[in-house]
Amino acid sequence: MNLPNSLTILRIFFVPLLVVVLLTREPNVVVWGVPVHFEIWGVLILLMAAATDWADGYIARKRGEITTLGTLLDPIADKLLISAAFISLVQMGRVPAWMVVIIIGREFTVMGLRNIASAEGFTISASTLGKAKMVLQVIAVSALILGAKQPLLNQLSLLLLWLVVLSAIASAVQYFLMFWTKVDDRVKQRRLRLRILERQKKQQDVATL
């Protein structure tokens, strides 16, 4: 259990805290004479969780502490955080459910493709579009949370939400194409090896006659 993995686990613990704050709409307190409502706490929790996402990867690469546990937990923590945030926003009436189905469906689809790829012996690395999508999701969720008390942000948050949906679809297509290309290459290699083995077997059978 190194520092990067500890940060990843901390991000997972932020998930239920974020859900509780958004669904109970608490706390609403006054700090040094300034009212701080639940949406501010929600955004702070989200941003701290997002910061651990950046920090654990940076520290792991810099210290050479990339582990199997971290590789497995990091994408799970990201998907839990984003899924919990969007589902909570649906409950709050801030996001249409069908959009969240697309966003979360994309996450599980990509995870499934990566699991199949891993079983086949190759990896599908995160694309630039996929990384940009994560940043866009955090910004969009922050705007949607703040818009619960600030109606002026509603138009901006709606625009960001549409961008998240479109980027989710685009990145899912991109991952599928990368997956299909590698799987197709593997299938062709297997067929070629099978033909070579069959040819060698026939030659051996002829030689023994």
C-alpha cells in the first residue's frame, strides 16, 4: 500500500460523502460570516477527488510505484465517482436520466472492452479524447451542482452536459475501433499459425508414408 494507491482508495471514500451531501442538501453553514451551502461542499468534494486522480498517477509515474492494485483500482474509482455524481444529479432533477444512461453505459462498455483485451493479452491505453472527457465531466458536474442554487449557470451546465454526452459517444467509438483492430489482428495471426501448423502436419504425414 503506497501513496498513489492510498490516494486512489481515498477517492473511493469520497464517493459516498459526495452522494450524501448532494441528496440531503446538507450542510448549509456560515463560515466567518459567509453562508456556505451544500452545493459548495459538493463541488469541493468533487474537486478534491479529481485532484487525487491526477496526483496518484503523477506520483506513481515519478516514483516508479505503478502497481497491479493501482492499475485495477484507478479506473474503478474514476467510474464510481462520476457515476455516483451523475446518478445523484438525476435524483436532484438536474440531469435527464437518458443522458446519464449514455454516460455511464460508455464507462462500463469501455471497461468491458479493456477486460476482454486483457484476457487476449493486449492493452487498450487511454486516448487523449478519453482523458479530455474526464476533465469535461468534472467541469460539467461542478456546473450542474452549482446551478442548483445559481440559475444563471443552467445554460452553461446544459451545454457542458451535451458536450459530455457527445464526447462519451465519440470516445466509446474510438475505443471500440482500437479494440476491434487489435482483436482482428490477433484472429488473423491465429489463423495464419493454424494454417502453418496444418501444412507442417501434412508434410510430416507425407514424409512418413
